[in-house]
Amino acid sequence: MSEAVITIKNLKKNFGNFTAVNGISFHINKGEIFGLLGPNGSGKSTTIRMLCGVITPTEGGGEIFGFNLLKDTEQIKSRIGYMSQQFSLYGDLTVLENMEFYGRIFGMKKKEILLRSIPLIKMAALEGKEQALARTLSGGQKQRLALSCALIHDPILLVLDEPTAGVDPVSRRAFWETIVHLSAQGVTVFVTTHYMDEAEICDRIGFIYNGNIISVDTPKGHYEKTGLSNLEDIFIAHELQKSDHKKIMSYGDMKRKIRGDHREEL
């Protein structure tokens, strides 16, 4: 039986009269890659910030690795590696200096940081770039450096907020190879993404709309529930149910239009 290392119950966050997250509940198992999918403004980033202890929930709570989400924020933060889509790097610091900066945040000593950085630089394919300024790196290299910084203190939970936004397909694929490898080693991964091919890699996926989680299952489970064959169609189907959109053409219909089959009008 899988061990639930994250349990969230009735988590809610209000900003004034606006409810960003509306009483969500879910769990994540050890070593699992859990994806949270939803449109912009659906509550994904707010959920992440509550899990990481950056903002305090209005209601609800939970446990992360046995620590209380509301009371044990410092213990939780020390066990989390967080990577945002902006990468949060310092452009005028070198690769090694960025890693040292993040290591110092977690109370690591310089020698400890150096020893930890050697395998991370190799993992990130940044050998020979140790003294390069972060601003001179390519998008894919910045992404890999940001991941290395998030891993510098050897976290047991990796939180990724749209980590591959704006990088090329080869860099995205290489990034996810690393994530799968980390998961196999027992690192638990919580990720948000707008790339459905990436979401397919997740062990389980939760769909969130207007601050409400409406479905949590494996990719296969979502297909069986909806009768649809891919996550993008499921994402769009949920969006159509929750919005004023009446219809969005499928890729199959688009291809038929391109080929000159205009028998069905929009």
C-alpha cells in the first residue's frame, strides 16, 4: 500500500472577498509525481504557496511528512525544493555562486555546498559552466541550473510551478528525464504545467477550476471516467463545462478542415 506523505484537507484561501482556493482536499504518495492542472487563475500557484508555507490558509490544513501545515512551516520549508517558471536566478552571479546562495539559505556550509554541487552540475549538464554568469546561459541551461538550486539541500519534496514554460522541446524532454529519475529515487514531486504531454508522465493528476478540485485520478482513470483519449481533450471538456465557451474545435476537426472536408460547419 502506498504511503501518503502529503495530506491536505479542506484547504481554503481568501483574498478579501475573493476565494482563490475553495476547500480542496487531496493526498500525495511518497515518490509520486502528482500534477495539478487548470487554467490560469484557477488556484494552482496559491495552492503551491500554501504548501510551501509562503502564505497562510484561511481555513483547513494538513500534514506534509508528518509536520502540521499550519504550525510546522519551518520544518516543512527545509524539506521542500521549490522551482518557479521564472527560475529565480541571480543573473550577475555565476552558476556556482547561485548554488551557494541557495545552499546558504538552508544553512549549509560552503564545503557541504561544494560537495553537493558536483553531482548536481553533472546532472544539469553544466560542466565547464561553473564560472559562467547565469544571465549568459541559454533558456534550457537556466532551467537546469534552477532545478539544481532547488535540489541543493537534498529535499524530499520537489515543488515545480510550470517549470518548463518557454524552453525548447529538447530541454523539456531532458528536464523530465531528470524528474522521473528523482521520483524513482523516492523524491516526491508536485508539479503544475500547461503541457499535456508532460502531464501524461504524472502518476496522478488533479484538475482544479475556480479554486475547486473537480477530479483526481491516474491518467488512465481520467480517460475511463470521461470516455476521452487524451488529457488535452479532458482539460478542454472541463473548461467548457465551467466557462461561457460553447465549443472548441478538436484537432481532428481542424485536420479535416485543412484537407478540404467542409461538410460540418462550425
